[in-house]
Amino acid sequence: MNSDSLPPLHLDVRPLVEARKPPMAAILDGVGRLAPGQALQLVAPFEPVPLYQMLGQQGYSHEARLREDGAWEILFSRR
């Protein structure tokens, strides 16, 4: 990471999902709060496949991985 890049905004939506609240509003809010050049690091209890296309249409690429704890970690970055 170079000196002028920002760390990703970390957003863990597992508590929302556990409380049976839809996480989409929190995710879109997080995307809206990103500074230019900043990425969103999302942690979710499932792979949010529909989000890939939705954010892809807004110019974001993604890298996803299944963590050892069973959660998905996805890094969304501007292309």
C-alpha cells in the first residue's frame, strides 16, 4: 500500500443477518461513504453473488474468499 492510499472501509453484516435485518441498506451506505480510491471490505455469512453484478454496474470489481470461520470476505474496488 502506498502512502496516499486509504485502508478499506470494513463492514461486517453478520450481526444484521443474525438479527434478521436485510444488510443491503448498510452495504449501499458503506459504498456511498467510500472516499475516492477507497475499497469496501465486506464480511458476510454467505457469498453475496447478486451484489457482484449490482456493484459491477457501478464500476466495482470484487475479490472474494471463504474464511476459515465460514464467513465470506469480499473486497470491492473501483476498476
